[in-house]
Amino acid sequence: MSKALLGTSKINQICFVVHDIEKAAESFGRLLGVPKPSWFLTGDSSISKIVFNGEPTGARNKLIFMDTPSVQIELIEPDQEPSTMREFLNKQEGIHHVAVDVDDMKQQLAIMGEAGYPVVQTGEFTSSQGRYAYVDTVPACKTMFELLERDEPQAIPPVKPKTEEHQPLLGSDTVVQIAVVVRDLDAAADAYCSLLGVEKPTVLKEGKPEVTQVVYRGESTEAKCRFMFIKTPLIEIELIEPGDSPSTWKEHLDTKGESVHHIAFLVKNLDEKAAELEAMGYPLIQKGYFFTGNGKYAYMDTVSDYHVIIELLERF
């Protein structure tokens, strides 16, 4: 196992960039079973000291942080000033980056730069003491990585018990997986494993049709693909290379290119949850059984409110 270029394998945050943070706060509060969180505005340039593509900028963002039992969910609504978030939002809403904590920002950025991952944006925290840097891992990893350096350990609030009024929409508030659709599984895996300092997992293939019984948009399909699961301390990363048969992964690659495809939650009574989501206006895209037959999954079209597909997983 090689040393992680990031200095750690602990991905601890997933960030969504959105047009309307009020609407997103309501949706994610419902998803996670918490009261609608309030946003705060980042400081001006004298505090945030943002540098984007080598140039200082006065960009400010509305921010929300939502802690879950696994990763933190961050919501960002950027203003119109130049920034990596504004650049992203001019093209789409969705997952902009995943983040890790580092001990020495300067050292880590030098290591990343030597490995071919240049700095995109840097700045200072405005709600606590510390700094951040976005590095351009998009060509290799199909999403951006953010490095966070804190001057003091992050205070993790205690998990509050759920009230009757606020229950997770899916029965769980734990994000167990983030998945990325890629054209070249081996190249993407090499990049992720190098960044995270983990051994390259086994490449898997679609199971036998009589086992997986995949239905994509109402039609049976082999759903050919190559895929792998990369384990990290808080969340699993799935990389998927679609084959030539119809599937949600091939549709994503053909229409949106290489990028994050879904986040996943473990649920009980998957069929019941899928039906509930369909009744709420989130159509079923694809369902099937694990290639081993020891569980099943369903992809729900939740993009309208959550800017990503949500996968339901049920293990037998």
C-alpha cells in the first residue's frame, strides 16, 4: 500500500452546489430527518482571501453544513463573482467536490502539484480558523477534491435522537456510498487508489441475468458493466464502467459524461421505500439484484430536488 497523495483516505464531506439554497435546505432536511437548516454568508475578501485560478476574487457563498453518521453534507449557493463554485454552477447543479482533512496544507499541495494535480482555488474559513484548497482532480477522478486544514480540531456535535416530527425520508440518514461513472475503470481506479493510498480492488462484472434480473426504464436488460468498490473509513466509492447494453450508467455516460452518478443509502423494505418515493414524484430508473444475489438495489430519479440520483440498497 503506497502513501496517500492526499495524506489520508478519510473522505469526510460531499458538497452540492445549488441555485437555491433555501429549497435545497428544505429537501436535504427532509431527506436526513432534521429541521430545515439555516445558511450563513461567508466573509468578504478581507477575511476569506479567495484566490481562483491565480487571481484574487471577492466571491462570497451562502453555506450550510449538515452532519450525518458518515460524511458531512455541504450545500453552497455561490454569488456571481468568479469562483470554482460559480464556474461549476454555470453548467449544472450537483456534487462539486468531496473533501478530506490534512495536517500540512503547503506540503500536501506541493505533493499534489508534483503528481499533476494543480491548485484551482484557495481561501480561508470564515466560520472557524483554517483554510481550504481545491485541486483539479476532475480529469482523473471525474470530481474535485478539497483539502481542509484546521487550526483546531473540528467540533463534532453530538448526534441528536430523531423526533417523531423529523424522521429520515428513507429510514436512514447515513450515506454509505458515492458512485462515479467512468469510461476507463482501470485509469480511474489507479487515480483514486493513488490519491487515497489504498490497494486497487478487484474488478467485478455484471452477474448472470437470471440472478441480477435488471429492469431499466421498464425493460429487462443485461446491464453490462465493469465496476469496483473502494473502501474508505466513512464511505464507499464505487467506480462503474458501463458496457454496451442499456442501463442507467450508460445513459449517464452518454448524456452527462464521466461524473458522479449516485449516492446510496441502506434501507429496509426497499420495494416499499421505492414505491413511497415514486408516489412523491421520484420515478424508478433501474432496479435489480446484486451480482451475488445477496441483496437488491433501486435507482430513483431524485435529481429534481437532490441534484443526484439516490440509490436504495437492501442486503439480505
